[in-house]
Amino acid sequence: MYAAIILFVMLVFLVLRILALKKEMKKVIQQLQSYNARKTNKKMDIALFDQDIEKLGVEINKLIDLYVAENRKRVSFENEQKQVIANMSHDLRTPLTSILGYIQMAEEDDITIDRRKELLSIANKRAKRLEMLLKDFFELSVIESPDYQLQSDRINLRNITIDVLMSYYDRFHEKNMEPDIYIPEDDIFIIADKSAITRIIENLFSNAINHSTGNIMISLEERNSLVKLIVKNDAPSLTEKEAHHIFDRFYMANQSRSGNSTGLGLSIVKSFMEKMNGSVRGQMNNQKLSILCEWKKVD
């Protein structure tokens, strides 16, 4: 008799337990259906009767968070790619249009030989600019490939900086620029790829020369086990917000006033720095743009 009563109680408990679990599962399904139908952005209610189902709710919420984060990345990437294509089209279309224009003018019958040579010379310069742009785009694609590897050697950053400075003497002179240079007398060593470091410094100098409205300051320093290369130039029309985007491909800074993009030079700088576990950032201070590259110092 007692055994039958106990069995009956256990059976009732089991039935109630199953009904409660079914109710909880229906609740979970209803919440997921509402979320998947985009009727709500609310995640799973994890205040559930059964602990195991509650744990399931927690894991589902984590999965939702992961989905939301990945979806945001996808949307951001798509928007970035659209902007890159639009800006790249601008950078390619501008020299192409001017090249065609100069060639058409050079083909006219009523111009002098000297004028024709001048027009063709300008067209040739624009064509070389376009060629350089396409080479940069190809180089950046190669650098960002997972299979692209850099060397890790102990290199003297001070000597490389001085060598690049010497090679840019003519370009500074053409722009009537006399950069303020602050380089320590002692050697500074880092672990990096020598050719990549040279390319980084060249791109920083070229960017400063092309976009500066005044003088340029170049500084190399070591502090708290870090090595910093700083290139600073006047940029009165650049905002703090725009300074954070100058490493984006073909970023169009202040289109209303300039219409010129940063091209790919600084994007290549950023990709190289990330490959070498360094860091690079841009910041504005008193209408001056400073680009800071940082590496860990080695003895």
C-alpha cells in the first residue's frame, strides 16, 4: 500500500515536472521566435524554473551577443568597403580624366611644338602618379594577406631614420621646407623588418610633405622601454575626428575644402605596424597633426 502511494506521488511529481519543463521550453521557443522575427531586440529571459534550462538560456544569450557583434562587424565592413570603392574611384578617375584632357589638348593642330611637349609632360607625370597609386594598392593587398611574413631582426632605427631623411633632402628642398629634426646621438634598436621600417618612414615623410601647409617636425625618442617616431606637420583644416581615420584606405578628409584623399600610404604604414606588433595613431593638437609610431625597445 505504502509502495503504491509512493509510486503514485513520484508519478505525479514526474508528470508535473514534465509539464513544467514543457512550459519552460515553450517560453524559450516563443522568445526565440519573437527575436528571430525581429519583433523585439530583447534577449532570453533567464529567470527560469529549471536550472539546466536557465543555463541553456544563458548560453543562448551569449550566442545572440556573438551574432549581434558579428553582424555589426559585417555591416561596418560593408560600409567601409563601399566608402573605399567610392574614394578609390575618385582617386583613379581624377588622374585618368586629366591625362585624357592633356592628351586631347596636345592633339590639337593649332598649338606650338613647345606647348605640345609641355602638355604631354604633364600627362606623363599624371600617368606616373596613377601607376604609383595602383602599385600601392597591390602592395597593400599583399601586405594584408595572412601568408605575407616579415623578418624579425635587430635593427638600428636611428640609422634608418637618418638614411631616409638624407634621401628626402631634394623633396624637402623643392617644397622650401626645412624640417625640425630631433634625433638622439645614441643608437636605438628595435626588433622589426628593415625594409618595412624604411617603407613606413618614407610614407610618413611623403604624407607630411604632400599635406602640410607649413613646416614639419621629425622626432625619434625612447621612453619607458618604448621607442617613438613622431612626424608632425601643420594641418589647420583637419579635425580630431578625421585624424582617427587618416589610416583608412583613400580616406577623404575635409572633402568640402580639399577633395584630396590620403591615398594608401598611411594604410600601408598601419598594416606594416600591425604585422610587427607595433602601434600607430594620429592626433591633433593646436592645428598640427602628429603621427606616432611605437615599438618596444631592445638592447
